[in-house]
Amino acid sequence: MEIYFNIELDSHTNKKGENTIFIRCTFNRQHKRISTGIQIIPKYWNSKQRIVAKNHPLSKEYNSIISQKLIELEKIYLSMVKENQDISLDC
């Protein structure tokens, strides 16, 4: 079985009009959403590429943070597979 990772923008908007960016992990039809700690206004979200749009002043930094968190999650998954551990979404 594989874990699938997907970057998505939360549908809930805070008082500042910002939404949180999450990494959604899917395993055996179960989901876990892990916050990246980044909140942006939805107009700065590129939903096709699933990145912060280039017109956002901190797009490079935010996209780098998202990539790093995604790599960390993939490393955890690969270490579980390598060590023949039971795979779970509790990481």
C-alpha cells in the first residue's frame, strides 16, 4: 500500500481573509491533514500547480517551506517501508 501526498488550501477562512495550506496524506482511504503553518489569501493560491502564486511577495519562501515539509513526510514514509514497520498516518 502507498501513501499519497497532496498539497491543498483549506476551505475555512480566518478573520484576516486567509486560508491555511495543508499537506493531505491518504492511506487506505483515510486522510490526515498536516498544516504547513502558512496562511495566504486565496487569490495567491495556484490551484492547478498547487503552489503559492508567483505574484505573492513571499512565494519563493513559502513554496520552499512547503517542499521541505513534503520531503520530510516522504522520508518518514520511506523509513517505515524500509524498516518493514506498520504504516500509519500517525507521524
